[in-house]
Amino acid sequence: MAPMTRKTLRITAIVGVALACAFAGGTVGFLQGYVYGLGDTGARAFTLTAALRTLRAGDVSKGVSQLESDLDTLVMEHWASNRSEPPFLSWLYRAMSNEAADRKLFAHVARYRAEYPSSAPIPEVKETIASHLKEFQTQ
């Protein structure tokens, strides 16, 4: 077996470092997404619990308002994730998601919002919600 040259050692070292960096970056990115998902689930559970407690206490208008606000937040998050310039590797997420189910679910939301428009205090938010849900209203 021939001895390794300096050039071969350098290339091997560069490839090894690149693989280690890719693994470390992927691991850190996955963990950040996982922790965000846990935090997001906790926050949504908290707001839902607050709305349910309000409804059970008999303050229907305040409970409905809390749920409406949470719905607007979800619609805005969906709008933000479907912008024209998606983040790098978003095609992987879209390949794993079920677009038909997503369209059917948001068609249900669009029908609700057509019947009960958003009461968000910021006009731009109301416009964004209405325009984003417009594409699902034909479902």
C-alpha cells in the first residue's frame, strides 16, 4: 500500500470536518425545531385552557374572542410558512406533508372566516388573513 500524500491527508481532513459540521448543524437544527415545537404546543395548550375556563365561567364573548385570536394566529403562521420565498430545504417538508389534507382543513377555516370575519385590531392582519384564506374558499 502506498503511503498517503499530504494532499490526500488534507482532502480527507477537509471531508471529515465537512461531514462533522453537517452532522452537528443538522443535530442542532433538529433540536431547535423540536424544542420550538414543544414550547409552541405548551403555549397553544395554555391559550386553549384559558379560553375553555372563560367559557365554563360563563363569559362566552370573552372565550370566543380568545379562540378567535388563536385562530387568527394559526392562519397568520400558515400564511408565513407559505410565502413565495420559502426557507432552504422547505421542499423536504412539503414532500412529507399531505397538501390535499391541508387544503381541505383550511377550506373549513376559510368557510368559517367568510361567515365570521376576523376582528383583529390591525387592518393589515385582517387583510392578510382574508387574502390568504381566499385561495381555500373554492374547496
